[in-house]
Amino acid sequence: MLTDSYGRQIKDLRVSLTDRCNFRCFYCLPNGEPPLARKETILTFEEIVEICGIFVSLGIEKIRLTGGEPLLRKDVEKLIEKLSKLKIRSEPPAVAGGLIYQLKDLALTTNGFSLERRAENLKKAGLDRVTISLDSLKKENFKRITGVDKLDEVLAAIEAAKRAGLEPVRVNAVVVRGTNDDEIVDLARFARENALSMRFIEYMPLDSAHEWDRKTVVSGREIFKRINEIFPLALKDQTRGSETAWKYSFADSSEGEIGIIAPVTEMFCGACSRIRLTADGQIRTCLFSTTEHNLRDKLRSGATREEIIEFIREVIFQKEPRHYINDAQFAPASRSMSFIGG
Ligand code: SAM
Ligand code: SF4
């Protein structure tokens, strides 16, 4: 079991496959950034599989592949095929302290640009589910937010993911005042009509341009209020455990689900179970970390499995108690969301 110094159990690993992206979402990577200097610094698939295997043997139950845009990484299906073996109990027998650990959930977050033609093969390779980003249902607004004219492709991706059984298909929308807050109810309606699990996320200071402005954050409470006025919502669970979202069903029993993620106005760090691995092999213990831990060099130095495990345990012990977005002395994270892996 991986436990930090505050007693939080770490069960959820986010793996960034690349820092590159073909979208230019203004809240993430508006101007684009040069990709990591050298190809050699990016973890190979073999290294990712080895690291994930170790993490699973230590109690990680969920792995989410992300980026940048993870589907830009060539042959990602092959990586998924290998990672999905971690879901099989007997291979390898990941035994620690008398407990047998295995991966329970393998997911991927994508902007959806190429998912329509790949959904089926991703499912066949062993992917359980996908999250697709969709911040607007209006063509012009979608383009203004993401920098690309790809709304139709993303809508087709959502359909293809459902057809392929990558379910429950989850859709992420970052809500930014003056940009898409007028679409909150439309997006909720879209979730109802298409039986989707829609996640509304507060805008966080993780954009590469450092233009985040508190005034543009639409609070989770306001998002709830606006949806609830039109489509009354029913809270699914009184507690959310280590989940980031408060989840609601529609009170009239319509299909679909609403999740509200409010890291800025309702911090949930006390229950955090997440850890992140960047494309260049750095462990980040928090989205807002200002330091990273070089697992890649440890691995490449020829360290034994035991030494790597010790390194991981020590790093996790240094996980920050919370983020400091609301403190006067807040220092932005050392990298933007596209590098860290959302
Ligand atoms: N490219 C993929 C995508 O867009 O789904 C995966 C990577 S992206 C960094 C992962 C998630 O982070 C997306 O749903 C995106 O909307 C969210 N995100 C990016 N920047 C954010 C910010 N500043 N605040 C809140 N969420 C953000
Ligand atoms: Fe690319 Fe995803 Fe960031 Fe948008 S949110 S720029 S699609 S990495």
C-alpha cells in the first residue's frame, strides 16, 4: 500500500504520454510550447509498462493515460494492450504483504480529435473507458476555446466511444466566465439527451500563458445552481471518498449524470489519492507541485526493483498536504496542465 505522510492512500496514477498537443485550449496551452527537448527524455512504452507494473504491485488501482494529447503518441493501442495485462491477477503475481494487487481500471483522457476511428481498437486493446473534453456545443465558441475547428469530430468521437463500449463515457468541460458559462445548461441537457457522465470543472491556474484570473472562475456552487434551476439534481452520495466530483443524477430519472469538480472554491486535497507521472518520467505528487522527482533517471541508472520501490515510497511521503491557490503567496506550478497530465 502506498501511503503519504498524512495517511492518504495513493491508488490513482495519471500517466502523461506526451507533452505535445494539436489543440490550443486557451486555459491550457494557448501558444503551444516546444515539445520536450529530446526524444530520449520521453519514457518508452517498455519503461511506462515497467513503472506501471511496479505502481500496481504497490496498490495503484486506477491508471489514466493523458497528456498533452495521448492519442498523438504513435501506437498507443500497443501500450494499452500491455498495460491491460496488469488487470489480470496472475500476470505478474503482484504480491505484497500477503495482499494481491491488480489494476482495476484503465482509462484515457483525450480531446477526441482522432477517437472516432480508433475507439474500437482501443477497446479491443483493453481500454476500459474514456473521458473526452468538450467545452462548447457551438462551433464558433469551440474554435475560440480550443483554437481548432473540430467540434464535429469531437461529437463523433463521443458517439464512437459509446458504440465501442468505452463506457461510461465521460465528458469534461472547463467552465470559464465570459467564455462558456452561458452553455452550462446546454451542456447538462446534452448529457441528459445522450446518457453521458458530464463533468464541469472549475478553471485552475495551470495555463501555460499564466493568464488565469480568479474573476473568471465559475464556482462549483454556481454551476450547480444554474443546472438545478432548469434540471433539478439529486446528490448521488453524501460522501465522495477520494473522488474529485460531487455526483448528481437528474431528479426526474432522466439518463445521464452531472459531476461538479471544484478544486478552487472547495478544496478536496484531504482525500486526494492521486499521483502523476510526466511524459519525461518525473513523479509529481500534486498538480500544483513546484518540484518533481526524477524516476526516469533512477530507472535508467540500473536501479533494482527494490530501489525503485524505495524511491517511490520516499517521494509519496513528500506529497503536499494541499494546494495553495487561495493563499496570498501562491506560486504557480512548475509546468502547465499539458505537461503535467490532467
Ligand atoms: N488533451 C486531452 C484533453 O484535453 O482531454 C488530455 C489532457 S488535458 C490537460 C486533461 C483535462 O485537463 C482536460 O479535460 C482539460 O479540459 C483539463 N484542463 C486543462 N487545463 C485546465 C485548467 N487550466 N483548469 C482546469 N482544467 C484544465
Ligand atoms: Fe491539448 Fe488537452 Fe490542453 Fe486542450 S486541454 S490544449 S486538448 S492538452
